[in-house]
Amino acid sequence: MPSPRVLLSIDYEPWFALSRRYDTVRDPALRRALDGGFTHQALDPLLEQLDDTRASFYLVGEIVDWYPDVPQKIIQAGHELGLHCQIHRPLVNERELAEDLAASAGWRAHYNVLGYRAPMVGISEAAYPLLKRAGFLYSSSIYAPSGNLHRKNGLWELPVSTLSLLRTPSHLSAPRQFSPRLLAAGEVPYGSSFMIGLMPGLILKIIERELRAGFSPVIILHPYELIRPERFLRRLGPDLAAYPLLLPFTLDKSTFLKTLRRHFPISPLLDYVRETAQATASEPIIQHPTTDD
Ligand SMILES: [Zn+2]
């Protein structure tokens, strides 16, 4: 089995993806204007923060249209380039996902994209054959305890990490998003940047414990959590007033990243999937005693 390490992912999206007010805005010029250059300006300082640490960047495809040098720079810096979506909105619906995948087909083929992270970590079981047909090797689009790597219709699913406080979940079918139901079942989705924003010190302790137990935690960060967009809180004001639970996503996590880099081994998700696949041929891998499928 691959050596335990933190599997660091950055869902590289415009700051306004956090607000759901713009999900239905379709005019590409308006969407680009809303971003206001953020996804371009944030990249260099973010790559500097990562320094020699390699991560997975799940990119929102419209950014490729706006700034073609963004995917190039990510790859040149040695990171994995994956897909988050073409336009950021919930894509649990199969038909909408198929359309979105078609819209990103060109640049995905050009950059040989193999990994997928669903927006809002929301996916249905029906998505896996679609992703397989679109050329993906793996997805990281459900929440589940670390140490689970699943075979789903010919695709690997490497979940974003939770800590199971009660009993290990017996059923890991999609969707498994961050929800009151997940929390009520005693699962702490510590891989979510929401949790990292709320209790960074505790999450670092959990990560350390997981690594010692031989697991490889999958965690998510966003560009606006590491590089501050101009007038970030002011522009998100109405959203924060309506949904105070957005606040942890707006907190700066560059100190968290710095501590993470200093103390733990880190790799992109693709490295882990490849190493595991090589080690085990194509058999399903379930390290936890679960009874999936
Ligand atoms: Zn996202």
C-alpha cells in the first residue's frame, strides 16, 4: 500500500462560486467580469505558498477560457490538473453533468485530466459510468472515512475525509455530501475547508492521528481561502447575512497550509490512486471493514 500522506486538493474556482447567487448566470462575459481577474491573479502567489509541495488542482473549466495560462502554470509547477466542473453549480443531476462534461472535453483531453471533484462534493451513483466514458480514472466526490478507495463502475472513488465518531458507516453509496444527516451519523467531515476554518488546530491533530494509523486524509482548500480576493467580505455580504454558515469558508487558511506543509508528507490524489492501483491490480480496496455495494 502507498505510504500514508495528506492528499491535498484545491478546488480552483472563482470567489463567487461560494455565493450561490450566480449559479444561474450564463453570460460568459458577465461571469468573467464577476471574477474580476481573481483566478488569474491568485495563481502565482498560491503556487508560491505551495512551494515544492505538490497538490491536486480541480479546475473550473470556464477559467481555462478566461485565462489559458492558468492550467499551463498549474502543470508546469508540477501539480495534478483535475476537473471541478465547467461552470460551478450543483451537478448531481445526470443530464446536467453529461452536458457539463461535454463542455470541458476539449481542454481535458489536451491536458490529460484523470481526476474529478464534484461541485459541493455532490454526486450520484449514475455519474460514475458517465465519468468513465469521459476518460476519467478516478473521482473524489463523496465524504467518507479515510482509508476507503472504492471501485465504482470501472472508476476509483477516493472520498474526502471524515472521522467516524460512532460506528464505521456500512453504506458508502453516493451521494454522501456534507449534510446534517452525515453529522447526525457521527461523521465529522474534517477534509472540508468548512471544518478547517472552524477548528484548524483540531483538524491538524486529527490528520496527525490518521497518518499514524496508516491512513491518507483527503482535504479540500479553495484559492480564496489562501489568497484574499479584493473586497471579499463586502461582496459576499448579502450571502453571509442570509447564510452565516458560509463564514468558515471565508477565513484565511494560509497558516493552516503552512503548518500542514511543515509537518506532514503531502501528495496529489492521482499519485495515491496510481500507487494503490499498481499495488492491487484491479481488485476493490476497502481497508475499513465496510460492506459497500
Ligand atoms: Zn466548488
